[in-house]
Amino acid sequence: MTSKNLRVGITGAGVFGGYHAAKMVAHHQVDFVGIYDPEHPERAEALARCCGAKAVASREELIDGADALVVASPASAHGRQALDALVHGLHVLVEKPLATDIETAREMVAVAARDKLVLQVGHQERFVSHAIGLFDIPEAPTRIAAKRVCQFQERGLDVSVTLDLMVHDLEMITALIGLMPISTNATTRSGPSGGIDETQMHLAYEGGVEVDLFASRMADIPARTMEVVYPSGTVHVDFLTKTLIHDTPFDLNPQFATDPDAADCLGASDNAFVKAVLTGSPATVSGIDGAKALALALEADQSQLLAANIAV
């Protein structure tokens, strides 16, 4: 970048679009150039007024006035909108999942690499894991179990619970282990959305590492937990209450909730994206990282095509 500030636009004026807009407006190295929402222009107008920005009338107007784009649209539009921005030379921060098909994800990664553009994916809990110190542990895990469940709500229903919720844990686990699994096994259940609303997945890795994941948007009580077993002890993280219990000898941070990156992981993600574009530093969660998580999530969802649905 040759200019002092990064010109950033946002597509999608829903809840997450609002979160990102607030962060970009407050960033001292960002000129927030506008918001576009083709499905809900009234939301874009309201959000623009709230942020002191402007709602633009077309995707072309937003792209022409920006150096970078935050894609906070419904998940089914992520790949298409992000790829279009990359093709037009913009750096992109796209909310998870990266896309909903692996072919689009691969093209996004290829265009970003070819044109030296930053492609970052909004797996914000990677920043929480860094704040805990999980990526500084000198041992490899032997077993991981993660649970991510919530009550049913009318959001995110354009994709499966695997792409909506479990993809977070798939990304973190892939980053922690540093390998793709040698085998996977998954079962899914249909629910109120009419699609996949519950997924259970087992992954096996070289060296004997075993991983069990569970995601549901049909639970009575929300939960987001991860247990990581090492030869020297066990780490248990509650991402909802931001608490840590462990009996390992490692120097982990039990007060990680007070770390700025954990307390505001979406803000940390936005800050990292701006820094990567302006300084040339690597994206914290790259397009390749997002594509690996997406590939595993899609593999889990394919299980529903191989067996009869279990109606709820």
C-alpha cells in the first residue's frame, strides 16, 4: 500500500456487518468508504447513519472506492462476493466459512496468491487460542474433544451447522495439530431448519491423534468448549465463559479473558487484517487455513448423502 490509510468497504449490513463497521470506523489507519447490502438496502442505510458512513447503491461503486472489502453477508454468498472482490484487485477479509464449495475456495486462494492480495478468514477464536498460549505448547496433542452448541435461531440457516459452527473448531484443530487427518467419520441429523442442524465427527491423524467434534443448533443450553490432552496433562477451555483449567506444566494464561485479543477477538481479527495489508505481514488466518477447515466440513456434510436422514 502506498497511501497512509486503507480504504475499506463492507458488504452485508446484518449483525456481523455492524460489528465490523464499528471496528473499521474506529481504526486510525482506515478510511471507511461505505456499506452495501443488496438484499437489505434499508439496513445498509441505517448502519451507515449509525457509523457516520454512507450506504452505496451498487457493488461496483463499493469496489471502485475501496482497497479492501469485508464480506459479512450470509454464508452462502461469501465465496462469490469475496472472489469477485479479489478478481477486482481488492484485499479481502471474509467471515467464516470461506466459501460453501471447495472449487470456489481454491480459486480464491489462487487469485490472492497470484495478485499478492491478503485473503483472511474470520475464524476469530484463533486469536483467543493465541491469548491462552495454546500455540506455544512444545508438545503435540494426543486427543482433542470440542463441543459447540446453541439454541435454534433464525440465523445462519443458509448453510449446515457444520459450516456455521463446527468449522470454527475444525480450523483451530487443524492449526493446532498442523496436519490434515488420514481418516474422518461423521454422522448428521436434520432439524428445524430442514437441513443439517447437528453433526458429530471423528478425525484420526498420523501418530495416533484422535479428535471428536460435536456441533448442534438444537441444544437447550449453549456451550463452546474444547479439551486438549497432551502427554503432560490436559487443558480444558470454555470459550463462552472464557475460563481455563489445566494440569499441565506449560505457561498458559488463566487470565486470558483480559487479553485484548481474547476480550475482543473480532476487533483483533480486523486489526490483524489491516496490519497485514498495510505492512505485508501474513494473514493470521489465511485463505488456505479457511479452505482446509471448509474441506473437512464439507466432508462431514457429505455423510448425509450416503445415509438416510434421521428426522428429529
